[in-house]
Amino acid sequence: MRQLEACIRSELDLTAQRRIAVLEPVKLVVDNYPADKTEYFDVANNPNREASDTTTRKVAFTRELWIDAEDFAEVPPPKFKRLTVDGEVRL
């Protein structure tokens, strides 16, 4: 059974389209980004895809974003590399 699961996982890693979900959403507002502006970025449907697969999807970037609660801390522990109050983070 483990070998079957490994084969399936290996195949899906190359062929499955990727999506993102935020399980415990926290709303983030980017103050220095225009409220009426939306930018779209092309993102690979599967970053591990075969070279012949060049399919992409559009992802919108706006002033309002959603991050997972685990990616934010008001009082961060040492070496916390995520978003904090008055901290910077790379998106």
C-alpha cells in the first residue's frame, strides 16, 4: 500500500494544479497601496510541472489581503519570521 501511495504522490506532484487556502483568515490592509488598484500576476498552476506544461492562472493583488492566523503575532516569539505589529514582511 505504501508503494502505491508513493507512486500516486509522485504522479500528482507533477500533474496536479496547485491552489492556496487560508484556514484561519486574518484580514490585512496594506495602508500604502491604493484602495482602487488591482494588479494581476501570472502564477504557475504547478511549480513542479514538466517543461512542456506552461499553464498559469491570474492571481489578484489588492490593498486587502488575507493571511493565516499562524502567520501573524502581536507579541512574536524569538526568531519569528512572519508578520508582526510594526514589522516588515516580504510578500
